[in-house]
Amino acid sequence: SRVSQVQLHTQKATKSTMSCGGATDARAADAEIQTLIDGVKDQALAKAKEAGRDGDFATYEAKSVRSQVVAGTNFFVKVQVSDSECIHLRIHQPLPHTGEKASVAGVKVGQDVGAEVEYF
């Protein structure tokens, strides 16, 4: 019937809309993610200071990550910067053929160590 065809089309569109460009679930950060954040540490510190954070990072360790495929990849990384504080970074890594380097596209300062990193 016509209603069934519309429902099926809507279900397919909804499924593709939800999965396309959506962020993955959080997972533990690995050595590759640590290398990624090490490469943007100066940018992260500058943006954290712009957002109101005082001082340098006492530590700088990737704890968890979500990713989102766009024109390249956005990484949402929870980074522990002291015993009691994390920052959340949004890092954009362009597609390899562009030759561009990864860059910090956003930062959330003053995050609790227990807080999960979310899309932002």
C-alpha cells in the first residue's frame, strides 16, 4: 500500500540520517589519540586560556574519545590536565589528501574528571 511505502521510505531516511555524521560512543583513548593531542597541545593551551583557564597543564593525558566522520574526522577528546580537572577538546583532522594538519576547533575547560566527553 501507499502508506507502507511511505513508512518504509521514512524509516530508511531516518536510519541514514541518524548514522551519517553522528558521533561514536566514547571509548578509551589509545596511543594514536595521545599522539593526536600531543600535536595540538600549544593550540589547546591557547584556546583553554582564551576560555578562561589560568596556567599551564600539570599533565596532558588523553582519557577517552568520540569521533565523527565529516570532511575529515572530528575527535572529541577528554584530556586530564590536573589531578582534579579535565578539558574536552574538539580536534578536526582533515582528509589526508588535503595535506592539512589537525587543529583544535573547540575546547571546554573546567570539566570534572568523572564527566564523559560529549559532542560539542
